[in-house]
Amino acid sequence: MTETKFQLRSVAVIALAVAALGMAGCNRNETAGQKMDSAVAKTGQAADTAKAKTESAASSVAGAMDDASITAAVSTGLAKDPDLSAIKIDVDTKGGRVTLTGPAPNPTAKARAEEIAKSVQGVSAVDNKLEVKM
């Protein structure tokens, strides 16, 4: 949170400096107060843009962390099953959607792998692409 505030303040200072430099070549009929008001408005816009970008980046990181946690939990569940090989089954998670690829020894094990994945908190859907190899 402190880093975000520091970033927003840095953006505000930079925007204010740029606005002040830009005002030097602007309309000479503007009063100093009007120029300052314009600079403050531009700084506010820059701060809003920086805040939106920071929030978007934070959301992306949180989503990636959730997907990584889901992948780890599914892989752990598969490793506990004696018929499924967590090493041979690839688990990929994007936006809570889990995709399973690799071999399954039989149709029952394939279905069990899907149930294991569905039981993990945060999973929104499972795309079971396991191939039964007897």
C-alpha cells in the first residue's frame, strides 16, 4: 500500500512538472491561477490513470496466484491417488478453469481425476483431456 501511494505521488509530481513546463508555451492570455488549475486537473487525471493501472496489475497478480494455488492443490490431490500419476498428468489453470492432459490408466481413473480437480476450491470448470491408455 505504501509503495502504491509513493508511486501515485511520484506520478503526481512528474505530471505537475510536465504541466508547468507545458504552460510556459501555452496561451499567454491565461492567468497564473488558470494555469495552475489546469496543471492540477492534469495531475489528477495522471494520478487516476496510475491508480487504475496499479489496481489492474494487482488484480492480475492476485489472479495468477490463485491459479497457481489451484494447480498445486489439484496436483497434490492427483498425487494422493494410487492409480493416477501426478508426474505424468499436466495440470494447467487459467482463470479458475483447470485443464488436465496426459495418460489415465482407465476410464474410472480419468473420471476420478476430474472429480479431484472439481473438489478444489476456486475451480470454476474442468476440461478433462486425459487419454485412457490400457
